[in-house]
Amino acid sequence: MGVIVPLSILLPIFFAILKWRYLTAEAKIILWYLLVSAVINFVATIIGKFFHMNNLPLVHILTVLEIIILSAFYKKLLSKKAKPIFYVLLPLVFALLCIANAIFLQSIFTYCSYTRSIAAIIIMIFAINYFVRHFFVLLRRIYAFYLFQFYNCSK
Amino acid sequence: MQKVTDNIFLLVLFAMIGTFILAASFIFFFLRYQRKIATQKAALQKAEIEYGEQLLNATLLSQEDERKRIGRDLHDDVGASLSNLKMIMAQTIETDESKNKYKPLIDNIITTVRTISHTLSPPGLELFGLDYAMHELADSFNISGKIEVSFANNTGTKADKLSKQTALAIYRIVQELLSNTIKHANAKKIAINFDAANDGIVVGYKDDGKGMDLDANNNKFGMGMKNIEARIKMMNASYNIISSLGDGFGITITVKQ
């Protein structure tokens, strides 16, 4: 299991590269996210298993990269509706926070539980924001369709 | 094993913030969903009502067209044929006895056909306007002698300036009201008035029949009254019924020009 689970990330990466031409811009960003996660996981495993060294600095790096990539993903997904400043400023501020955390609170050789928690909250906000916006757009489309049908029938 | 030096309170705070965001967004989402559904339901309902009104208008318009066509056919074809028949019989039948036997019968049929065709499509309305058509309608009821219908137009030429559709709708409404009065009210007198209003006319109708209890009859009107309501809606007019048991039936309809 210790091998299968980390290796399973190669499956979506393989198919994404195979179908590269059909990938949307958002899917390409997610592919980058998968690639970054896979590489960091791979390097962390090698450092830990073969060199018996502390691999926790990689978690600090992954936390920052994760927020940068997912911000880009949600910015693209919401396209015109997203406020660009928010999606650019937020990862920037978060990166600075991570650096400050690594210097003053949790050294890069310890698990960055504070920034991981904040990252989780940020991702949650992204997801909820997208869901709410997308759901109401979908709802409006469904009702518009019904109204259209209704008027069409009445003619 | 790494020594746990994390501030547990800070982590709990993060967890609480996360949970709060989840709960708050759920409530926000639920409320917004409810509101959206309500507005969209209202829009759909409005569309349904509009569709119903359109359907009713279309029915009334096609009904009028059909009445007009049948009335014209009756008057032009059947009426003309009967007149021809009357002429031919006058020429071919020689004995006075036979003439006296058939002539009143044919005259009676011609009169009936003309009355039916005029009821179906009042020719005076298109030719001479609403004022004339209303007088004609009142006279047609007065002939019977059983009821006295008075009509007063206090709007000058305003009534004749109404659109064809509105004039026809008013005419049909009054026709329906008269028919209702005769059928149900046991009235002796009916007064119909047209009065001028700021931006239109007010049609007043009052009989001295047995009246009706509006509270008891709330929403229990028959087809005739529903037709009247539909025509009033079609004209974008408003109405007010004043009636009580033993005090006759009255209605005022305010029509915008």
C-alpha cells in the first residue's frame, strides 16, 4: 500500500499527457498540480527511505505551491467572475506567511501545521465560492430553459 | 519522533474557523437557494398566468371572428335566399289564401335570421360606433315590453373613439349582463350609463332585480361572469360590483382609453 497509493497519481498524469490536446486550460493547471505533488512525493520518499534525512522542508514547499496552483485553477475556472487581484494577492500573502512561519514559528524541519491548516481553509473557501456561484448559474440556466420551453409552447 | 511543540489552541482555532466557514456557507447557500427558488417559482407562475391570459384573449378573439363570420353568412346568404324565396313565391303563388299562409311564415324566418345575425355580429357597432350600438341593444330589449332598459351616454364622443376591440368588449359585457339580469334577476328596470373619466370612460350598469349576496357568492360566478372578467382583463380595465340581496345588481367598469 505504501507504494501503490503514491504511484496511483501516475495514472491521471499518464492519461492527461496522452489526451493533452483535449485538455481544457483548467485541466492543464490541475495536471501541473498533480506533477508537482508527484515529484515532491517521489523526492520525499527517496530522501526519507534511502538517505534517512528529514524531508519535511518539502511539505513547506508543497504547501506554498499548492495554494499558488489552486489559486490559478480557480481563477481560470471562474474566468470573468473572479477578481484577479484576490487570486494573485492571496497566494503572494500566503507565501510570505509561510516564510514567516518557517523563520519564526515552525522551522522547515518540523511539520508546518499552522500553514497547512490555513491552506486547507483557503482551499475550502475557493471550493465553496465556486460551488455557490456555479450552482446558481446552473439553476438560472435550468429555469431559463423551462421558461423558454413554456413561452415556446404558448406561441 | 518529532516532539510536538505546536500551539494546540491555535490549531483548534483554525479548526473552528474552518467549521464555522463550512456552517456559515451552508446556511448562506440554503437561504440563497430558497430565495432563488421562490423568485424563479414566482416568475414561472407569472409566465403561466400570462400564458393563460393570452390563451383566453386568443379564444375570445377567435370567438368574435367566428361569430362575425357566422353572422355575415346568415345575413348575406340565408337572408338573401329567403328574400328571393319570398319574391318567387309572391310571383308564382296566385291564390291569396296561399299567399297569406306562407308570407308571414317566411317573414318570421327572415326576422329571426336577422336577429340572430345581429346578435352574433352587431353591424351598428362597426358602422356607427358604440353609442349607436348600445341604443340599438337597449331598444331591442325594450321592444318586448317586459323590461325597461335605459341607456345614457354622458361621454360625448369619447365612447365612439374607443378602439374597435374595446368597444366590442364593452358591448359584449353589457349584452352578457343584460342576459344575466333577464335570466336570474327578475328585474323591471335596467340603467346603463357611460360617464367620462380622466383617462377613459366608466361604464355603469344597474338593475332593480333581486340582487345577490356577494360574500356568499364569492368566486362562485358562472361562465357568463367569467367571460365578463376575461374581457375586462383583456381591456386592462378594472371593475367593481355593488350588490346585495333584494337591492339589485350593479357594476362599474373603468376603461382606460
